[in-house]
Amino acid sequence: MKTSGSKTSESEETVRAKTIRSLLIIDDSKADRTIYRRYLQQDLQQQYALREVSCAKAGIDLCAQQRFDVVLLDFLLPDMSGLEV
């Protein structure tokens, strides 16, 4: 069903809203990870399957096991920099 001025049908919007993106947060700050998670969970148009780790090695290991749509990577981690990852 299209509404005036709308280019996208309701069914297309429903399908898009149900798409779940996998996202990995690599950050040594638990407080920062919590902020990112809360912010992402408030997104009404996108759902995320979130995974979190606190160091680069754990993030690299997890990426070797699972493919992620997005990786949110801290620049300065305890075991290496975000650029090294």
C-alpha cells in the first residue's frame, strides 16, 4: 500500500525493518560499550545482533569464527591499536 508522496510500500518497509545486522564492538571500556549498545538498541529502523569484546585479540579471534556486517573498533586498545587490527 502506497501513501501519497511515499516511494516505498509498507511491505518493503516491514522487510527492511526486520533485517538484523551483526555488529561487533571492540572496546576496552565497559562504559563505552554500554553507551554504544544502548544507542544502537534505540534505532527503530534497524536491529542489531550485538557482540562485545574488550581487546583486539578477542575481536580478531571472533572475526575469524563469524562474519560481521559492522565492526565498531576502539582506536586505542590494551593489546594493540585499532590501526594494527
